[in-house]
Amino acid sequence: MSNFWTSLRGNHAADRERGSEGMENPGYCSGSFDGLHHPSDDDDDEMVDIAGATLDFSTTDDVPPLSSAVYEESNGTSRTAGMNGNGPSRLVDPLEDPLPGVGTYEDFNTIDWVREKSKDRDRHREITNKSRQSTVALLHSISDAFSGWLLMLLVGLMSGALAGGIDISAHWMTDVKGGLCLRGFWFNHEHCCWLSNETTFQERDRCPQWQSWAELITGKSEGPFAYIMNYLMYIFWALMFSFLAVILVRAFAPYACGSGIPEIKTILSGFIIRGYLGKWTLIIKTITLVLAVSSGLSLGKEGPLVHVACCCANILCHLFTKYRKNEAKRREVLSAAAAVGVSVAFGAPIGGVLFSLEEVSYYFPLKTLWRSFFAALVAAFTLRSINPFGNSRLVLFYVEFHTPWHLVELAPFILLGIFGGLWGALFIKANIAWCRLRKTTCLGRYPVIEVLVVAALTALLAYPNSYTRMSGSELISELFNDCSLLDSSQLCGYKQPANTSDTGVDNSLADRPAGPGLYTALWQLALALVFKMMITVITFGMKVPSGLFIPSMAVGAIAGRLLGVGMEQLAYYNHDSVIFKGWCSQGADCITPGLYAMVGAAACLGGVTRMTVSLVVIMFELTGGLEYIVPLMAATMTSKWVADAFGREGIYEAHIRLNGYPFLEPKEEFEHSSLAVDVMRPRRMDPALAVLTQEGMTVGEVESLVESTHFSGFPVVVSSESQRLVGFVLRRDLLISIDNARKRQDGIVSASQVVFTEHTPLLPPDAPPPLRLRCIMDLSPFTVTDHTPMDITVDIFRKLGLRQCLVTHNGRLLGIITKKDILKHMAQMANRDPDSILFN
């Protein structure tokens, strides 16, 4: 059939030998996944580059779809027993006796959204019909309907409790680098000095109960020797924490590294990565996240908390059959868990729901929106009950600005948006280049050394500058702060007014000339800006848990504070100019530098992630600054437009493409005029299409076809001559059904016919009984004609979550289009080498 030039490439290989072949590569995390699996070039969902670590998938926490004992038995000695007639004699009809494992998926495979949704509808319809028959069935129906809300409640409680513990632990361990509390080593610096009566407004952070390491070791708190001692102890603890973090990740849970958001997006799109959301990943990520943040590395805990919340949700899904046995339903829960992660990270439940909807989720029905809102509410309430920030507030950076912004200030706000967009585009290109260098050179072979070197460099350069020495959250809180009469911060080092009546509203101060303390702070902030911009590039993507929210916000907050102080001084010295005259008189409180820091933080975070609506909501929930939404919106949209001018990918999409994840970006438009026949396989010179016929093939022929190919499924046609399409059969279902029949059904041998028709054909009297497999065949596979435009086909794949789509011409099968084919085609249209970015 030379007219049907095709081969069913692009489907996932059910190659069970990959476990023994792929355990030699010592690299891990986002460095290389090659050590886990060596797929053929024909794989659809081939191995992706996530964490090429030495992993034992036989003990994954995600409950593999088929137990290893059943699979090994069906693949091994049971086949011989069945052929010899020594197996059980009961005749098995797959139509009446569903087989364990049929309809499930292998690791690193893509789920069939349509089939999963259909299974759930059938299950729900069955429960509804039975509920009318008895009281017990009615109660079961009610409990089934309530199980989703109960699961959301448990996810919110567990995630909120873990987030509170992480916040408290990270705060304490960060302070340990500077000293210990004599009242009890478990108190952090702030709590230690709370009950002290010897603190002053000028030195509110100093109290006799808290002693630095120099005081504890040498008994001296001042002088060069004490400074050097504190410096060395700071570096020691930074190295100790970072070393423990990277060792724990490498030894116990390689999937615990990074932020996890690119992988979460890929999993929510339908890809299966067993173990990525398992209990070991949760335990190690929780511990190492505290260690990584406490080490002083330029990273945050907010992004990884999304991964932590999704791990909680995945583990709790195993308590409910409805979610344990349906991959599509489980992904609805994971979408809600992503909202919970942001809710507990920032204390922003509404922003978390919008973040999941805008940035992470692939399929987000209305029911998931309600449950996300409920779960985020429960998580926020749990976190508020724990009160990890010690300020009786849920928000991370509470601001109290007393001055309204003026229309003229939109210009500097937009300028901050431009800076945020430029920084975002520059950061993405620089970070991706560094990560690619890590993947392709010997740097990626020594992750422990890399983490220790970066940690040592960070501690060495950060300690002399007080603004880089403090944690990212403390720095942002300091930059958001509005100077008051009692504020002793160096950023409030203005020259005092001649008379005390020269004050602004409430406790705030009017605009006034900068003093020596403020000039010193500005120089330190400028150096901190350069340092943060450079060190964050090489830190994000290392083999420790690392988030990007706080470092990006810190860069923007520094730039915004510098611009805000500049505007404040400009208004003070030029209050009679055209720009300021009329709304900023002498002695008035006109400019709020903390507001500029807040706007700059949003602009830089938006430039890096390309978030818009969710970012603005997160920022006003994060700070409580509801009246400053318009400046936040202006800066965020400007940063997105500027960054999109250099490339439309955010940092998470860039890492998805770098690692070769099979992710079809829903935001990306297909702008080419190609047709389905241009993308489908096989091509003209390719081998013929590997198909099954609805009758006439023997078990031996089917097994030979399966063993000689690496495709994840096979089209079923009427005959080799007609090529009329009947259905589609998955490789995994086919193997399980044949092995089960050999084991449990008498007379099934290699000469037995495989039948996909509803009625068994007439066979010779001496022929062995046939094997009926119509029950495992998809009778309505999605098809397009050969002249269907590819933009329509891509939309079908995105909105229906298809694994593959068959191409026909006048009802005759021509070829197949898989998700990999679309991704390769889009890469070629963008002048990228497909083999260099897909499934490396």
C-alpha cells in the first residue's frame, strides 16, 4: 500500500528494560533525564529532561497503574503456563470482566483526557442510577458528591500547616547565622527581643538576650576581630545549610529541586511523571526548602510552595477512589492545589486562584474554580491561625501609605514597568543560557560543588552589605516601609526639619532633604541591585529548591525605592516647577518611596513570569494597598509589553522548552498556513503504517507487531486493502489483555485469532478459540481530514487534551498526528532544531 506512506511514530514505548539500562547517569534534577530512560526516536511521549537521577520507580509514591507483580507475572512465566494449559480453566470475556491495568498509563506518558472524562461520566451516571434503588446507594451518592469538598478541606489544612512550619523554621534558621538567643535557642531574633525591656527605638534589634557568635565565642561584640568572627560564622552556616539541602535532594528525592512550577504545568497538561508528587518528594522538599532559604542563596520559598501543595493534594487523592483512579479528576485537584500554594506563600487566596487559572492550569472548569477558592480560603485560615509572621496579619508585607498617588506619577510608574520588562527579558535569556551551559558541560556533573561554590560566593559578597545580608522577605519589607517619626531605618536618614510642626499626615513625615544616612543607604542599595541581578541568574535552576518570586520582587523593589527617593528629592527641591506646582507644596508629604518599591517589585515579577491579572491581585493582597491598583496595573502591563517585544515566553515556559517537556502552550498562537497532511506521519519515504485489522490477525502476529515497534497505540482498520478506519487500541491495553488471556483463558495460543468485531466470525472446527478485544478498542477516535488546517488541529489538541489524532481521506486512514509531531512542527516553523529541544 504505497499510497499510505506512514508509520505510527511518536507514541510512547512500553519499554520495560529502560529501568535497568537507565540507572547509570549520576546527573539529576533539571540537568538530565537521560539516565532514566532511553527511548527510541519513534517515541511520542519520550523521556523528558527533568531529573536524570538514579531513581527506583518500583517504589514510587504515585501508585503505579499496574502492580509490578501482576505485570511481571503476565509477562513472564504465566505466558508459558497458559500455552501449556496449566493455568486457570475459567473462560474470560474481557467485555464482562475488566482487567486490572487496562485503561491506565505508564510513566512518562500522556493521558487521554477524553477517555478519562468519559469514564468519570459513566461512573457518575451509574452511581446516580443506583441511588434511586436503596438508601445505602443514596448515601454513597451523597458521600461521592461531598468527597471533592472534603478533599479540598484536607488539602488546605495540610498545606497551610506545612507552610506555617516552613515559615517559622526558615525565619529561625536564617537568624541562627547571626547568633543565638540566651532565653532559648529555639527563639529567633525578633521573638527573643520581644520581652526585653532594654531595647530602644534606635537599636530595637539589639537586646542582651540575643548574642552574636562573636559574643558567644570571644565575649566581644565590637571591633575588627568580632566582625571577622561573625563573618566567618555567617559563611560557615550558609555552606552548612546549602550542603545539607543539596545532599538530601540528591540522595533521597531528585525531583525536589527547582521551583517545580514548570513541571506542575506539564503534569496539569496531562503528562505523567510518577514520583514527582510523591511523599518522599514532599518530605525532602519541605526540609530542603527551609535549608536553601536559610542559607542566604538568592531564592525564595514561594514558588516551591506550589509544588509542596500539589504533593499534598496528590497524596490525599489516594484516599478517594474517584480521584485515585481517574487522572483527569486528579488534575482538577492539582489545579486547586496550585492556588493553595500561592495562597499560603503570600497570604493571597484570591490571587492564588487567579494564578492557577492564568499561569498554571491547563483545564480549569467552573467546579474547579469554586473548589480552588474554598481550598485557598481554608489554607489561608490555617496559616493565619498559626501566625508565622508574628504580626497577627495574613499578608507578608503590610504597608500603610498615607499619601494618595498623583496622576503625574504615572510616568515614573511606567518607567518602572519598562525597567521590569527589560530585566525580565534579560534575566530569562541569561538564565536559560546558563542552564544550557550547565546541561551541556561538565558543570552539570558536579551539582554539589556548584551549590557550595555559589553559596560561598553569595555569603562572601552579601555579608558586608546589610541589604544583601538580610533575607529576601526582610529586604522587601524594609523597602516597602514608609518612614515615620519613630523609624530608625537607614533609609529614613533624612535631615530633621527645623521645627516639629513640619510633618505630614498622622505619623508620617513631610518630604525633606536627604541626610548622610540616606545617601549611604542609596549606595548600598545600588550595589545590592547589581549583586541581586547577577547572582539570581546563576542561582535559579540549581539542584536545590529555588523559587523566583522573592528574588525578582527584591530586584524591582530596590530599583523602585531608588527611583522613589529620587522623585522625592526632585519634588522637594523643585516644588515650584510646572510638574509639581499645584499638588506638591513645600512642607507637604507628596512622594512615597515605598509605593515606588511596591510598583517596581510587581513590574519585575511581571517581566519575568508574564503574569498580569493574578500578579496585581497578589500584590494588593500581599501589601494591603488596595488604593494603588492603578499604578500596579500600569507597571505590570508595561513590563509585559516590553518583555514580550524580546520574546513571548515567560521563565516557566522557557524552562519547559529547555527541558523538552511535551507541553503544548495554550497561550501561543499557531500562525502558519500548513495542513494536517503536512504534519502527519508517515511521510512519503517512511515505512508503511503499522495497523491492526479487525479480524484475520493471530495473537502471534499481533505480538510480533507490538514487539517490533515502539508505538503507544495502533489504528484498527477493516482490512489491509480497504484501510477503512474502525478504531484505535493502546499498546498497553493490548499487551495486558493478551497476557491475561494466555494466563486465564483455555486454548489461547499464538494461532488464536484476535477479533475486534462485535460478533465472532466463523472459524474452522479445529481452530483455537478467538480472543475478543473489542472492549479495549476506542470506537470513536478523533479524526481530521488531510486538508484540515493545522491551526484548527492545534486547537483541537489543546482544548480536548488529545494524545493523537488520526488523519483520513474519504474515510480511509492516511496517517497520524501526535502531540510530539505538532511540537516538532512548531519548532521547525520557529527556526529551532526540534531534536535539540524535544525530549533530550
